[in-house]
Amino acid sequence: MRKTRLDSSRIRAARRVIDPVFLDTPLYRCEALEPDLGCTVSITLETANPVRSFKAWSGRGRAAVIARHDGIRLVEDSLDLETCEGAATVGLEPVDTVPSFDAVLIALGGGALATGVGQVVKALAPGVEVICVQPLGAPAMTHSWRGRRVAGMRMLLDHAGLVVEPSAALGIAAILKDRDRFAGRHVVTIVCGGNVDVDAYHRWVDAAPTHRS
């Protein structure tokens, strides 16, 4: 494994100082999804906390102003190592609790979650394939968004009872896009956000096909 600045001992140390409300994330096998996806699916439900995301977010602009005024350091998401170490703690739970799995699907986003989880998984379970997923087109109403990512949102609603934001459904969308790659494997997908505008959510999922076994 290629050496990086991320260190497993520092990541475990980071977990010890995280507010307990963000720890012990629900992680379970979702059998209702499996007939349509053709693989074993385990969900890491990072939306099951007060901020409905894998970490707390803040307004960068306001934070930068405060940091400059008070002469303190601004730690920026994905740019500073500490944010990657904090996000990496998400990867400890499936590695420590799931007996065995073949692949983990992570929304790429700004990179902190993917970098951190990827480091932990490859260090502690090197045989697991780490796959980062991003949409083909960024605008919300592109064809790719409607065709796959929104379909993933709809499947999580229909089969898992989960209301998630589009980025949180990217793992399911990736399986839908390339079923042969994941057929018969055990895949862990990180559901990393549930902050959605209600009206937009209904428009998206109503436009997506319904998958029922």
C-alpha cells in the first residue's frame, strides 16, 4: 500500500474525541435491496445523527471571517489533513464490525470522506475494493442524474425507507449502472447525507422509476 500522510493510529485517536452522537453508526444488511441489485448490500447509515450527515457542516465564508478576525486557524474540509482523519473514522466501523465484504462505495464529493475511508479500508482490509463514485454531470437535472442517481434515491425510499440527498444514493446508482461488476459480491455503501429540500425531493423521486421485487 502506498504511504500517505494519513495514519491509522491518528484516525483511531480522532474517533476517541468525536462527539458520541456521531459514533456507532447503524450498519446493517438491507436484504430488500438485494433482488433488484443482484448483490449483498450493507448500508452504513451516516444520516442517523442530529445533522443528518457524516459530519457537521458550517458556512465557509462566515468561518473564514471569524478565523481572520480572531487570529485562529481555519480547518477547511478536504484541504486539511484533520478533516480527512475525522472522515476516516467512518471507515473504521464496517472494517471492525462486518465479518467480510468485497467492496465499499463512497461518494467522492470534496474528497475527505473518500480519502479517509479509502485509507482505513486499504490499511485494515486490503482485499476490499474501494470505489469512489461521482455523477457524470453536476447539474441537478442532467440525464445522468435522472437516469441513475435519482433512481438510487427512489430505491432507498422504496426498499429501505430512507430519505436521502442525491450524493448519498451514488453507491446504489453505481450498482445499477454496472450490475455485472457487483453481481454476487458483498458491497458496503455509505449513505452520507439526508439534508434535502422536500419539494425538490418529491420532484426527483416521482420522476424516477419504481423498482419492486
